[in-house]
Amino acid sequence: MTEVVIGIDVGGTFTKYGIVDKNGVCLREKFTNTEKFTDFDLYLKNLQSEIDKTIQTLGADIEVKGIGIGAPNGNYYKGTIENAPNLNWKGKINFVEKLKKFYPNIPIVLTNDANAAAIGEMLYGGAKNMKNFIVITLGTGLGSGIVVDGNLVYGQDGFAGELGHFNVRDHGRECGCGKKGCLEAYVSATGIKRTVFKLMSETIVESELRNISYNDLTSQRISESALNGDKLALQAFEITGHTLGIKLADAVACTSPEAIFLLGGLAKAGPLLLEPARRHMEENLFPIYKGKVKLLLSGLTDTNAAVLGASALVWKELQN
């Protein structure tokens, strides 16, 4: 009998899920639509149906031990998603309680998607044997999971560690959370797009990016242009790395991590982002931390990092 868990990553457009064994091998990985479901109960019934069909393809020699869920604004203590700005369902969603009706006999654990990524990094990625590290997810927004002394930091209400909502500009860019000047409005796949368009409006530097509309521009295209020597794209990465580096130096002063890992679409830019971020972090570190903190790309695979993180969450619970 092969013991497995189900890892679920809830996104604004799609929900990814996978069947994962103890070694972090994803036996099956699928996705279903999130965006088209305005009714949460219909969404959950569809998700449960798709998961069960996928489990059946693995045959009878499978034992599902638990379900781990990574979700925006996920509350570990309550098993809820609360006021997630990029989901159709507003207010407090009792995700675990409702999913338990379909799977009453196995543990179900939910947390913030970046927290799940941090547990995945600990079990399957570059943070093996580390007890103090931070994972930064750079997608549409900026998420973060903080591990101190081997334990994920949740805080008194389950929402600790939101580095993406550090303030970097007083009365700055509007953020999806409703505040102005948040880090994720500057450092994310969306944030670097906004930086590019700001540079285009303020300079006359020639750039191939000027021929692309805002909705068609992606962080990958900005990366490609930077690698081709596009001056405006390179300047956008320098500005983004500068902002990120300064705030990572602040985070280091709070938790003194051994390493900080970057994960997600914008992190795929690799050295284009790592080099300026590392340089500006080091320049702004409190002297006792200088030269001690590694800034690295995630050791999780690109294809199923979120699913692995969610599955690692429940494997860790089962170990405990």
C-alpha cells in the first residue's frame, strides 16, 4: 500500500492539485478552474470530484493520509480563507470545515500559500537541514513564509509574516490589499510591469518594450529584454532589486535567517533580480549580519512547487 497525501494550491485563476508520496514524488498533478466558480460550494464539489477521479487512476493500492492546502489569506488556526482579494469568494470561507464533509476521516490542514512553500522548501528544497530561513514567493503579489527554530511563524492570529505588505513608499502605489506603498506593489511580476511603464513615461530611453501593451507585458518578456541588453528593462530590474534588497535587510534584522529563498514567476529572472537584490541587501544589513545570509533561488521544481508545498504541510503535520 502506497501512502500519499493530496496537495492543493488555490489560485485566483486555477487550482492545482497533486497526489504526492512521502519522498515528494508527485504521482499525479492536475488543475481545475477557480475563476469560473462564483459559488464556493459548487467550486468545492467540482474540486472533490476531480480529485477523486485522479485518485482512481492510481489504482487500489493507494492510501490517502491527509490533505494540505495552500491558499491566499489562509488561516492555519481556523482552516479558513479570509478576505482574499484575488478570489471570487469574499469574507471568511470555511474551507477545511466544508472539505471535511467529503473527507471526514483524514486530517486536512490549510495555510497561506507562501507558508506552504516554506514547508516545501524545508522538506524537499534548498532548506533541508536549515532551521531559520525565509521563503519569498514572487508572483502576481509577494508572499512570504518565515521559519524560526524549525517552526513556521504564524503569530497570534495565523497571519504573521506578510512581508509583501511592508511599507516602502509613503502614499505610494495602490496595492491589491487596499493600502498604498506596499512592497508587493513594487516587487512582484505585477510590480515590475508597473515600474517599466513608469520608466517609459518618465524617460525617452529606447526599448522594445514600448511596443507592448500593459496587459500583454509579462515579467518573462521583461527578463528576455534585459538579457538582450535592453537598457530600460535592465533599469527596471535594478530598481526592483534595490527595493527588495532593502526590505530583505529589514527582515533579516527581525529573524536572523541562514538563507532567503526566492520562488515564483519573477524569480525565474535569476541573476537579473538576485544580483541587485543581494547587493542592496548586503549594503543595508545591520553590521553583525553582513556576509552571513545567503540569498538563493528556491530548490523546488518550477512545475509543482506550490503543490509540493501544500503536500509538505500535511506530511509535516503527520510527522508531528
